[in-house]
Amino acid sequence: MSHDFSTRAIHVGQTPDKATGAVIPPIYQTSTFVQDGIGGFRGGYEYARGGNPTRTSLEALVADLEGAAHGFSFASGLAGEDTLLRAILAPGARVVMGNDVYGGTHRLVNRVFVPWGIELETVELTDLDAVRAAVTPGTAVLWVETPSNPLMKISDIAALAEIGHAAGAIVVVDNTFASPYLQNPLALGADVVTHSTTKYLGGHSDVLGGAVVTSNEEIAEKVGFHQFAVGAVPGPMDAWLTVRGIKTLAVRVERHSSNARAIAERLVGHPSIERVYYPGLAEHPGHDIAARQMRGFGGMLSLALRGGAPAARKLVESTEVFLLAESLGGVESLIGYPSEMTHASVRGTELEVPDNIVRLSVGIEGVDDLLGDLLQALDR
């Protein structure tokens, strides 16, 4: 029987404790496991770097919600990306990624993998002809992020998967902004999905983590080996907190999305704002694709301020309900200045974010309070 997303988010990997009947499985706060004789592992558990029941429950849950056969969790989103890339790349390989990806992802490839012998090219992923020209035969990875960070570009996952596969590339989609509730890239043809579980999956700004999911057996075997061999895994408390957050993912994302859409629609045409970047707006260039491949438009939006950098900086320092901080996807609303915060590492590159851009992670507070806060700050 196939259950609804919300039902699966609450129950997958969460069998009540057999010994006590506890509805919430215990946190296995242990680093090692007793063996029944040499090599006699109970449930396959030997040492916590290789596996932990609490971590297993998280991995099973995220894989299920993405429609994947295999899930792997990590100490951070970038730790997951690093492990995946180590697993599927070798010196001389070529990576093509969007020209509007998260700054940390670009930094990881450009400053860690490129010196190791990897070739990197960035391209406008919404221009399929440009992608076809960039993804030449022999390209190892086509890295996609949609909606993108922070300009909210929407890329056609199915079309990009077709282009990538025609060239023999592995197609990876960072699904952090959408979450599995709004978008399932594997169903659209992607080979691998990555998440910063710190964001919408955890949802409460109290845990750091990452995930990699795939149904490709060869990739799964390689990622599993590197996860164990390199060891960038989450502790059991972090895994448990992430599972707890996922239980309310559906209801939270619904509220994030409705709040963000109301704010985007209200701010269009505001005299201080040059442009609102939100895929839920009909005028957004990726609106039709987003409507086709997503089940909603999410809680992230960005604003271009007419007053340039001074106005953008003043805005982010003038809100009261929106908190000035990096990260996103938590229940509380955050505001940031990407040029000097999340994307400072890509200044001077093709990925440099315009200095009049402000990014909003719209939380689940009362929408009137959020609008009032932004309007009073804009009036300043």
C-alpha cells in the first residue's frame, strides 16, 4: 500500500521500540557495538562510523521521501557533496555546473577539486543550447541546483538529465531549496539528489547535516564505501533531530510557501524594489517549468533593491522579525545579504551575486507580521 507523503514522513524508519513500546525509537548514543563472537554483528552494526540505528532510520526516511533505493547521511551538506564527488570523480574528470549555485558548492569544486585535477565549467542552465555545448562527451558530472541560490532560477530537470545522459554524465540535483515535499528529481531523470538537511528537512535551525540519495547501484556502492572510509557522518543526536524535523516537513513547507507567495505578490511594484525573484510569480521566467516539476513554489525569495548596495545593506539591518543570519529553511524567518554572506566566496567569478540582492528565507510566523516587518524596513 502506498501512503501519503506526510504519513511516510512520520512513520518510515520509525518502528516503535520492541523492548519498551516507546513510540519514538531511542537515540543510540554509542560509538561501538558488542559482537556475538568475532564478526558476529547484531543487525550489521560494528562501529558507529560504519553505521548506527539512529542514522539508519534517517537514511531510510530521506531515501523513501525522494523515491530512492539508497540514502546516505553526512555531517553537513558540503560533507555529503564532497563524499559524492570523491566517489565518482578522478583526476582529469570534468564537472559542469550552473552559474548560480550555492557559493559553498562552487568553492568546494573550484578550490578543492580543481587543484586535484578536476576541470570545472559553469554555464547558464536555463539555456539548454548552452548546456549542450558545455556538456561534451566525457563530462563526468552535470550539477544542477533548482530553484537556485539566490536568484531563484528554475532549471528543467528532465531536459538537463537527457542532455547529461547523452554525453555520459552523471546528473546530480541539489534539492535543498525545494525539499522532497515539493520536488523529486530522481523521478525526473536525475541520477543523484543531494540535500543540506540543515535546512528544510531539519527545519528548526538546531542541527547540521547533509544527505545523498540515489537508485543507481554502482554510485550507491561507491558513496557507501567513501562514507565509511572518509567518515564525515552525523552523530546520533544530529540524526535524531533531523528525523524529528522531517515529521512536520509537509505542514511546514505548506506554510513557508503560502507566506512566501503572499510576500512576493505584495512586494511586486514596491517603489524601493527593482525586482522580486520568486518562481510562484507568473512573470518569473521559470514559472511554467516550476509549476510542471514542483508541487509548490517554496519559501525562498530574493529582492533586488533600486537603491543598490546601500539600500540592500540597510534593509537587512533594519528588520525585526526577520533575523539577519546565514542559512535557511527554519521555522523562523531569516534575511541575508548574499554578496557578503552566503556567496562571499564567489566574488570576482561568474557566480558573483549583484550587490543589490537581498535573500529571504520566509518562516512560518504570521504572514501579516512578516509583511509589516519588511514594509517598515523598506520605509527606512
